[in-house]
Amino acid sequence: MFRLDVDEATRADLAARFKAAIEALPAQLPELKSVEVGINDGPAAGNWHIALTALCDNYADLETYSAAPAHLACVAIIKPALAGRTCVDYEV
């Protein structure tokens, strides 16, 4: 999950651009089996702004996906505005 420290309009723009870029990755990176990006639209104060769920077959594929230039280009979209990131990696 990601929290962005920018005004609401900028946050909406960055989140939408990030979502579109990340959702294009499974077609580019065979290690990434599927991806889902949720943008918070709830009214509660303090919610995180973006949730990302990515499915890989194993941790080696996750590492390859994470280091891929196409993925790093997605990260660059929100990185200047990033106020927080939290992550949970687990096997299904």
C-alpha cells in the first residue's frame, strides 16, 4: 500500500497514472501473473491511497518483477510524492 503526500487533485492524477502503468505490466513481464490496483475512494480520514496486489509464482519471480525497468518506471510515477509504503509478501 502507498500513501501520497500531495494535494487531492495531484494524488488522483498520480494514482490513476500509476494504476494504468502497473496494470499493463503482466503483458510485458512473464514473471508477473496478475496484478490489481485499488485507489482509495472511501471517506475515512487516514486511509492509505493506493493498494497493489501482485501475483508471482515464487519469490525469485517477485524479485525479477520488482527489479524490472518497466516496474521501476511505474514506481517513478509516484516516488516523488511517496509519504509511506507498506508491504506484505506471502505464499498462497
